[in-house]
Amino acid sequence: MHSLVLAASVIPNPIPTLPPEADGLLLVLNWASGVGLVLGVLGVIIVGIGMVIQLQRGEGAQAIGKLGWVLMGCIIITGASGIVRAFV
């Protein structure tokens, strides 16, 4: 009786496996992640150029907010799988 109670109280921890049909979806996700990161790097470069131009005009502090948004987007893109895994 005691072993029956113990066996029922153990929470199963299944190992997720991907079906073979998911290869196309994984390819699309990998491409989307790569494109997102390339656009993130391009965004940081564009904001940096804007900061240099605005600094010469005396408005350099306004571009720091834009840089924060671009970096936040990069963080979300790189951490997307971890974020989804935390909620699923």
C-alpha cells in the first residue's frame, strides 16, 4: 500500500521529442532568428550613426532611448526560446 501511494505522488517528467515533420518549421524558425539578429545589429549601427549626427547638433541624449529599444528587441530575439519555454 505504501509503494502505491509513493508511486502516485511522483510527478512524471516526460522528455519532449520532435516529430520528423517539424523539420520545415525548425528551418523557418532558424531563418527568422537569424534575420532578426542581423536586423538587430543593423539597427544598433543605424542608431549609432544617428547618435553621432545628433551629438554634433547637441541632441545626443535623445538617441539613447532608441538604442534601448533596439537592444531590448535583440534581447527578446535571442531569448525567445527561453521565454517560450518558461510559459509552456
